Amino acid sequence: MELHPLPLALLEHRSDCVELPILRHRFASVTFRSVQISDWQQNNPETITLTALAYEAMLGLFVYNIIIAMPTEDSTLPPALDIRLQSAWTYAAGKLRLQDGKGGTYLTPYRNAQHRGGAFVSTMSIGARGMRALWVERQSGQMVKNVMACNLLQPMLNIGIPGEDDTEQRITRIDGIDGKKVFKLHSYDLRGKVAICYA
């Protein structure tokens, strides 16, 4: 993910403009097929946050918190982009260890019990405030589609676990998405049919 500042030539009417750096974050170990991002929320004058729901075809769904720090003129801190994995709905057979791009590791839970075979997501949506999400998934070889819904406001626990080399590694244990089946139907395809998820 990259954040690029607007060219200063477009902001000539602003007298307080300064040149800003390009902010980047690399998602290690995953290749997303689809990403939905909520509207931004401003928690304080220097920070805005967003929530992203991302789908990786082989691994499942991932919820990220995106924190963008834009210090005021009086601050000495530089602009910053911080992206943290919050929760996961995994299709992998076991626990996943994903690199966070900063020398740490995300540890996801085991896959959900109802996913005994392969499954895939055909469409998904996240609420404007990043509080809820829904998606449509289907088991491989079946025509039945399950509409799943969940709340996204879940805590994240940071713990230290000794690694194999007996050194302390920073590991973030991720909660599972509390997805619940809210509707079931027979359909060949629901791609693009789920457009809005409130809140």
C-alpha cells in the first residue's frame, strides 16, 4: 500500500503546504485478490484510521487496521503509515504465520470448523465505519452460497513467545473473525451483487 502526496502545484492556494514523503507498507506472504476499505475516521487532529477487508484466495479473509499519522506544524514527528492485522477468517488447514513487515509475526487461529474442504469468496463488502462486514462464500463442488456477516471491532493481543533459537520474538496473536451464516441460497454466481454493508 502506498500513500502519495498531491503535487504542490495543485495546492498553490495553500500557504502552509510542505513537501511530504511517499509512505509505503508491504504485505508479506499474501497476494490479495480483492480489498474493501472503509471511510476514514479522525480520532485526533494528527491521526486518521481506516479498516480494510482483504481476500486472499488460498488463505481466506483478513481485517487490517490502517493508521495514518499526519503531524501538525508544531509536531516534530514525521508522517507515518502503520498497518496492523486485526483478525482473520482462514481457509488454510492449520495456523498461519504471516510476517508483519517489521520483523514480527502474525499468528492466526486454525481454520473455521465448517470449512472441511476448499472454499472461496465471490463478493464482499465492509461498512462505511469499518464496524461490520459481509461476504458470500461457496464450498468447492457445491452450488449453495452462504452469506456471512460479522462484527469487526475485536481486540488485538500482543504477546512475546520464545522462538526456536531461544530468542524473544514479537508475535501478535490474531483473533478469528466471528463470521455467522445469515442467509443461504442456490445461485451460480453472486459476484457484484453485495454492494452495501451498513456501519
